[in-house]
Amino acid sequence: MRPLLVVAILLVVSLSCFAQDTATSTPPQQGRIVGTVVNDAGEPVPQAMLCWGSYSERGSSSTCGLQSDENGQFDIQVALDANRIYAQRTEAGYWSDDAVEGYKSAQAIRLSAQQPTAHIVVKIGPKPGTANLAVSGVGTGKSIKKFTVHVLVISDRAFFQSVEFRGRSAIPVPSGKDVMLIVQAPGYKRWFYKDADNAGDPILRIQPSEERAIDVELEPDGAQN
């Protein structure tokens, strides 16, 4: 019986080693991206939405949703064929062109079964400026508290992104982009920003960290044009 016992033990050990070798040699099915989202000044950007995917001349696929933490850091699981990543936080004034144009200009990454983890810094763009709105009725000077602001970012004079703020007078505005501001309030006509120094140009252009005071005077719905 002893020879049979020895053979059985050797067989068990061999099968165990084979299983371990098979497990370690199987390539991972997912990759991992670890990093930090920062602006052009190198400051971490918290709660930035991350988007990643696979881009090629034949097409692209994308996934968005996970956010950076309060320190701008993130750790996400992705498919191994992911080769692009970008971030944005529109409600804080950080807008990405890649949300419309796809991943062609997004930050490149490279993952493989041999190197499934990438450590990167994702740059989200320049610091936004701020439009400080004072909203009141035309001719009355009465402050209006309930209003909605729409921020529209323009590319080649075509609207392509917008975000809405309710009852907020300090509006983050993406710098380095052409922006339109629209203000609405119950019982008043819609108001469009116009540059008083440039023949009524409806485009707002703002610099990083710039503070711009803007008076918004709304006409009642029944006012005559």
C-alpha cells in the first residue's frame, strides 16, 4: 500500500502545482488606472468625472462616471484595451472638448497583460473664472432671488455643451473658451449676456481666476419691445 500512497501524494502535488502555474500564467482580463486630476496650475481637482475608453481610427467606445476624491485622486478598473482618459467637472467650470469630439485628443494610456496598471496625472485644463451676477428688475433695482443661469460653451459658433445653475449668483465660467450666459426668472423675459464694450457681442470670454461683475436687468413678460 505504501507505493500506492506515495504515487497518490505525488499526483496531488503535481496537480496542485499545475493549477497554480495555470492561474499565474492566465493574463488579467482588466487593467487599472491610478492617478490624480489636476488643473494647469498643478492643483488637485476633487469630484472630477473621469471618462476612459478605447480610441482608434475605426471607432471608439467610452465609459464615464467615477469621480476623483477630495484630493483629486482616483483608482479605477478598466478594460485592457482602454487607451484614452480625460476628466471634467462642468459645475465647477472645468469643461473638456473631448466630451464632444471623442477621445482623439484625450490623454493617452497604454495597458497590457504584462503591464496592466498605469500611473498618470490627468490634466483637466486652466482654472475657471467667475461671473458674479447681480440680478434685478429693469428700472426698479429690485433684487431677484429666484432665477436660473444657463452656461453654454461654444465651438465654431455652434452650441455643444451647457450646464444649469439655480439661484446661484457666483457662476464658474470655463476660461479660454467662448461662453454664452442666459438668465431666466419666473415672470420675466429671458436675458442674454452682451459685451457692452464690444458692440453687444454675446460671447463672454474670461481669463483663469478672473472675477467679472455682471449686472443682469430682467424685463417683465408684459414689457413692450
